[in-house]
Amino acid sequence: MTRFGIILPSGGRSGPALEAQSLADAARRIEAAGFESVWAFDAIGRGFLLADPLTALSVAATVTRHVELGTGVLQVPLRNPVELAQRVLTTHLVSGGRLRLGVGAGSTAADFEALGLDFASRFRRLDESLSIMRRLWTGERVGRASLEPVWPAALGGPPVLIGSWAGSRWIERAARDFDGWVGSGARSSWRLLREGIARFRDLSGRRAVVTNVVAHLDGNPRSPDGPDDGCDLRCSRDQARERLHRLRALGFDDIVLVTRNHDAAHLQELHELTVSSR
């Protein structure tokens, strides 16, 4: 059965301003509407302020009980791996083990420039940092760093899902060494998503997530829907239902929708749409 999630409000250049209760209220409504997961994006220094994803999900964890909490995706090379390992464990602990850590190397050079980091070395840093973090989560000492004793409820850390392009070698790593793969509806075409999940399943990959599927029902103009067009729901309700059904038929375990409207009535409408596509 395909699971459906919603991205939390996060601020940004064109989004509504965040207030103290924005994240908590949205998380409550997402769970109450019947969605199975809540997700957060990651961006730093692009000329607008986006909520830190681990902080946002920690807030969501305190006001929900059952939904999974995912990052879609966290740019690991932008952080110190020891500090990040500690923050990830904290979010995993306060959520009662519900964190699903989607990670990636990053694809926007501006984020790295803002922090004075080398964009070209991001894949090497991702590999090295994930190795350090996973060792720390088990209580192992890495150099002079240790998180021992690891809180029993967070020992081993959360499941890690790799965000990557369809043709990347990281899909193989996602299937072989990690807990799943995250593809982006906004940054991939239907063709690339189809090729990516086929490759992931051929490698015996387990959990496949497509995130960043923008939902703007009855949007005008409606988005094109060819094989090389992006995957979104900028269309009529009937067309949205068909597109969701198509994603399910491709074999995605999770479909994560993006909406700027987190009112209860709108979330309920989106949830009813996902149910009717099953």
C-alpha cells in the first residue's frame, strides 16, 4: 500500500511567514487528515530563510503520535558530521524512532558558497560523513569524537534514504548499503523517475520515495504531462488522480506532496484525492 505524506510549511521567499504555531498546527492537521508522513526541505543561504529541517521535524514530533518524519533531503556535506550525528539522534529520540533521514550531496552551489565549502567535493564529503555518523550512532569512537553512551531508544540511528538522480551511482548505494532511495518530482521527469525506480528495484532496493510533488489542483495554466515533463499535480482533480495512480503503478512506496495551504479542509481534500487514486 502506497503511503502519502505532506511537506511542512517552511517559510521561504514566496511562502507565508512562519509563526510560533505554524509548524505545530500544520503537523497536527496533517496527521489528523490521515496522511502517513510529514517531511521537511533543506536549503541554506539562498537569499531566503527556510526552517531548519531537523528543528522543524522535532517540533512536529512533539505534537503528533503516529506519522513518520522525513527529510527530503538533508544536505549532509554542508554540516560537520559529528555535530549533525548528534542533532539527528536528538530528533530521532524525541520522535520515538519515527525519523526517516533522507540525505543527499546537494545540487545547489549557492548553499556551499554561503558556507565557504567546496561544491565539487560534495559526494566525497557525503560518503565520509555518512560513514562517521553511522559509526557514532552505534556508540563507536571516531577519532576523538564519541556520542557514547547513545540513548537506548536512538541506538543505531534512523533509517537512511539516499536522494539522488536516476542515473547516479548513488542509486546502487541506496539499494545495497542504505534503507531506500528518494527521487524528486520537481527535479526529475516522468521518464527519469521510471528509469530510476526500475534500476533501484533491479538492485533489490527496498523503500522508494518520490518527494517534491507539487499539488496545485485546478492550477492555471495546467502543467504539461509528457514523458520528459516534471512530475506534479498542477492540473484538474481528475488528472491529479490519474497522475497519482501512475506513480503508484511505477512502484513508489511513498509519495510526498507539496502544498502551500495547510488548512484542515484543504489537507482533507488532498487526502481524499490520494485515497481515490489507490
